[in-house]
Amino acid sequence: MPDAFLIRSLALTFDDGHRLHRHSHGWGQLLFAARGVMRVTAGEVAWLVPPAQAVWLPPGTPHGVEMRGGVAMRTLYLAPGQDEGLPLVCQVMAVAPLLRELILHIVAEGMLRADRPDHVRLAGVFHDRLAAADRLPLSLTWPRDRRACAVADRLRQDPADEAELEVLGQAVGASARTLQRLFKAETGLRFGEWRQQLRLLHAASLLGTGLSVTQAGLEVGYTSTSAFVSAFRRRLGVTPARYRPSTSAA
């Protein structure tokens, strides 16, 4: 017998640092950051969800969530069959104004039922807008090798760390050449590219908590605001200002 519901929803608010430990759902899940920043991890990949963006989690994906700043989370669970045409892997999605209003309206409704024609139409419009949403490059794959992972963890704790690869390698018992090979093989990025992506994602997280563009750039190791803005736009496709909160949660 088909499930009576097309979409279930949930609205929760969390304090800075709160963690939702690794878990999974039988339904597809859309995590929307109405306010604040969420760091979602699944396997060896981490996704950053800045304000007014969302991450799509296919059914059965084990994941954990860490809150950066106060977070107003709005979650939609899509019943089996409602996720056709959506990504088969985790993906951060741009939330345009219409999609945002649809998410908030569905959360206010609570549930969309399959036996209500108005709910079926609303679910259809939501699905179409979500499937058409832009995909955002806000993920970072973590290396698996213990030496490369130790380097990655050190840089995660201090993204502004300027240590050269040779120095980092000495601390973990690996040559710079070995670490370069490991990062490329296990993350798909050369070490310098990986470190830059880490810095920019951390900066996006700081921007989401209200830090200025200049402050965020300094926190992740950029001494020049113009260089930070240029790297951010080149790598993430928009200016850092786009990640600063501009709307209140509903």
C-alpha cells in the first residue's frame, strides 16, 4: 500500500557546536539552512551548507551534521518515488527565492498527503524547482591514508596554517612527494588545491556566522582581501558577500 504522505517536514533550531551523530533515513532528505551554517559529513566527504542553501541526501545515506553558529534547520523528507530526477549522491543545492518559499510553506503545512490534490500539486512544483536548482561546489573529500589524514586534520584545526608540504610531511612521517601523490589519488585534488578548497569552505562557514569578508579572509590565511575575493569567486563561482546572512529564518 503506498505511503499516505508525499513529504514530511521538521523545523529545529540548534546552538553553535551542536552535533547530530551519524544516522540515516529511508526517505530522501533535504536539509535547508534558513539561518546559520551546517557541516554535513557522509563517508569521506564533507559538504558545507551556508545560509539559504540546502544539501540533498539520497535515501539511506549515513551522515552526521555539525552546527556552525546558531542554526535554523528546515528539513523535508521525500517519500520513495518522490526523488526521481534528483541527484544520486549528496549535493549542495542553490535555493532560489521561489524554492525557499516552497520549503518554508511545506514546513508550515507539516506534511503533504498523497490523498489531497492540493498537496500533490504543491509537491510537484517543489520537486520541479528542486530538480532545476543549481548544484554548488561546496564539498571536500577527505584522504583515507593515516598520514594524509593527519595533515588534513591539522589544517582543519587551523586553515591559516602556512606550513609547507615538506614540513607537514615531517610531522607525519611522509615525504612531500608521497603526500602529494596521496592527496591527488584519494581526493582528486593536488594538495595545494585541496588546501585552498578547505580554506574557502571554512571562510564560507565564517561568513555564514556574520563575519565580514575581510575578517573571514584573514582567519583562513589571506592577508589581502582582494586576493581572497578573487580566489573565492574563481573557486566557488560567487563573491564571498553572497554567503553572509541577509534574511531571517521563518
